[in-house]
Amino acid sequence: MESNEWRFPLYIDNTIMKDWRRCPQYFMRRHCQGLQVNENELSIDLHFGAAFAKGIETGRKEFFWNCASSSMAAEAGIEAALKAYGNRMPPPKSAKTRDNLIDAICGYFRQWPLDEDNLVPVENGVEYEFKVTLPVLHPITDKFLVYCGRMDMLARDRDTGAIVVVDEKTASRFTDSWFSKWDMDTQLTGYLYVASAFGTDDLPPQGQIRGIGISNLGPTFVRTAIHRTKHAIDLWWMQLVRDLKEMRNAFKDLVNMESNFAYRMGESCYTYQRPCEYTRLCTSPNPDAFLDQYEVRFWNPVNRSK
């Protein structure tokens, strides 16, 4: 690490909010200092999921935008997914392999064929990007913060005309808790908040999660409908604004910044079956001694290649 630059995000997304709610220290290290671990230290689950998402995105764009046949679009999706997966070696016995990635992409387009899917993307609806101005000022620029995101697909139902937010989720298995955990999911609530601009009182937007089960026995597929009441969406917005104000206040004192970011301690220190990547900093009386083990790379929700 060679930079001591401190930043506060110009753009806020669900990832940043989840990181703040997970642990303010985690938010500070990742988004204010930009400390990032080496690619090989990232969870294989996240790596596999990102490669799968790239494959589905590419297949849809080839079919709906470039008028490729469904079979050619699926092949393009597989190629893009494998390129995104790269040469990553999964842990022993892990199901998140290159071969299972191919099976998952092929199986997805058999389960929901591009030329038969009842949900068709709206204009620019594949990886649909949005920005919403927030009533909270940036602590440095004093400009309004912007909430942004990218939906897997913003679609319209051929039969009903309803607007539907489609989100793909990979998983090892589908338990009752997997289905119920989406009831208060903030990412999907934010998507439906944005999609409400396309809906009407008589036909409000809906959500659909398409689950892809990854195992060495072959992929499995489920889907579940997502709905939000006006109360749930209003509650999401209120909490978003409240958390952003706390985040802004925590950043304000640049001299004693670290002391203003709380430590959660506990379950948030171990997620995705591995310790938090900043544990070595939080458990050391001299965290600066470990800074050279990180790269400085700031998460940019508008340009995710950065």
C-alpha cells in the first residue's frame, strides 16, 4: 500500500450500505481507505457468482440486442463466464468449478430459454443501471449523495404487462431460510423502489429471484416471487437516510477518523465461511504494520471495473 488518501464514496449502493451495517470499521477500511485483498483471497463463492452473472448478462445482450439465435447467445454467455472465471483454482471438493459453471449456464438457458422466457427486458433492461439523488450531503464536497445500482434485468411480463425485477442468485442448496431471507432484503427493496417509477397503482412492480443451485451432482433451479408494500419501501428509504447520516458523521473528524468508526465484533467478523479480510488490522495494536499486505483500490459502483 502506497497511498494514505482518505475518501468518502460519491456514489452509494447496496454493497456499501451492507458493508456499513456489517461493521463501520469494515466500511472504513474498504471504502474510505480503499484497502483490497488479492484476488485469490476472495471467496470462491463470490468469484463463481460474478462469473455466472457475466455469462447470463452476455447471453441476454447477444439475444435481445444483437439478434443472435438463442443457441449462439448461450454459447457467447458460456465464453464470457469462463473468461471471467479465469484460472482461479477452487478449494478441494468445492462445487464452484469451471465445469460446473458451464453446466449452470447451459442449464439456466434450458430452464428459461431466451426465445420463450415470459419476461422480456425493457429498453436497456439487461443489467439495468439507475441513480437516485439522496437528501444527504457528501461530507467533503457538500453535494447530494447519489444511490445507484444495477439490476440483473428489468423486464416486462408478456402476459400481464407488469414490470418485473429479475435477480439471479447462486446457492449451494435451497432451504426454507433461503426462501425467507429475501423478505427484508435491502437490495431487492431498493430495486423495487426504483422500478415503481415504471409501474402503476393498479399494477405495481414485482420481483422474481431465480435461484441456481450449484453442486457436483448438477445444477438445480428454483424461483420465488418478491413483493414489497409501500410501508416496506418507505421503511427502507428512511433507514437508508438514517444510516447515511451516521456514516457521514463518522467520517467528519478527519484527524481522529479511525476512532469514529465502531467495531461490531462477533458474527460480522466471519462471513462466507472465512474470517473478515481486515481481522489482522482489528486484532493488532499496530495495524499500520499490515497495510502493505493490501492493494489500494476503491470500490466504484458506477464503474465496477475500477
